[in-house]
Amino acid sequence: MLSGFWYIALGILAMALATLITRVFPFALFSRRQVPEWLVRGARLIPGAVMLVLVFPSMPLRLSNLAPDLWIPWLSVAVTAAAHWYFRHPLFSIILGTACYMLLSALLM
């Protein structure tokens, strides 16, 4: 029977191998041929999808009430999206959206 140390060591080894395989697999698959265009286009969508997955669950969904704690996050997301669409600079748009949220939260809540 294995002790607790060996269970942890085997778990770390399994996670390291799984990480290594997922990192090496694309290089091994596309080392001798061109990466398909559909895969490149799909890879460009990943950062936006990750941001959507991180931001959307924290947004309030009751918009019928006019309380500031419900519409300030949505307005801040809209400011961030508009700034990113106009300026095409991710860091600037995130800072502007955060500043909008912090300023409106400090003034209205």
C-alpha cells in the first residue's frame, strides 16, 4: 500500500505528463505541415472567449431595477468594449473600463 507521499508524487507526475503532452502535441502534429487557416482563426477568438467566460458570470442579470449596483457594471463593460473597438488597445480599454466602474461606484453607491 502506498503512503500519502507517493500518492502526491504520482499525482504530480501524472499532471506533469498531461501538461507536457498537451504542450508538445500541437508542435508534433504541425511540425511538417502548414497550420490550417480555420485553426489560426479559431485561435484568435480564444482571448475574447476567455474574457467573456471570466466577466459574464459576475454581471448582474436583473436589469429591471434602476439601482446603481445593477447598471454600473454593464455600463463599464460597454465603455470597455467601445474603447477597445475604437482604440484597439486592450490595456487602455481595460484601464478605462475599470476607471469608469470605480468612479461611478464611488460617486453613486
